[in-house]
Amino acid sequence: MPESFFYAKAMRGASRLIEHWLSIGQASPDRLAMILADTARLANLGDVKKTPHGDELKHWSHDKQPPLWAARTALFLLIQMPRRPLPRDDLEACAWAYCWLRNQRFDSFDQARAALPAHLVDSLTQALKEAWADRRRQRLL
């Protein structure tokens, strides 16, 4: 698939990142929303104007475009989970790769790939290649 479609796929996959966080987080949706917002603030992953409610988080998880801070933070939290979750489809993998490059600064594709947790290398390499090509076109800035 041409790189020009990557950004659209990543944005469509962002809601799947939120759904993934909701499905394996071990708390109520309201609590998971609070964790997401507080983590975003503490880790400087975006400008959180207000803490969402659980119903808003559920809404974002069903093909409603979540704020970028929410997707970036969901990835940040998913990567740290001991269950080692993986993206469940191509759209979600694109969102994972997009957020991976937004959450950290890398000088090269090889550096970005090498920084991935080992359990994600196989499932994210192709999406990360697309994300890197997209970034080179300045879309990720």
C-alpha cells in the first residue's frame, strides 16, 4: 500500500488503541479514563484540557477519532503492560507505529525499530516503515 494512505490508516486505528486499552485495562472505564489523562499529563504526551469520563473513552473506542494525546498515552501504557499486548490488525498497527514515533525522537528508522520492545518488533516493523516514510514527508511533525 502506498505511503500516502498511512496517515489515514493511523488515524482510523487510533480508536482501536483506545479500545485495546479499555479491553485489557483492569479497572472501570471512568478509572481507565482518569489513568489515561493523568499519565498524559505526567509523561507530557499532549495537552489534556479535561479528564474524560468513561463514556467518552468508550465513544472514542468506537470509530470516533480520539484526541492524539489519548492515543499516544494508550500506546505508552499498553507497551508497559506485563501481558505484552500486540496490535490486533493493520489499522491498529499503524496507530501504534504513528504514536511510537510521536512519543519519542529518533534519528533513523533503524534507531526507532531497535528501540521497540522485543515482543513488538515483528508485528510493528512494516507499519513502522510506513510511519517513518510518512514522517520523512513531514506529516508527523
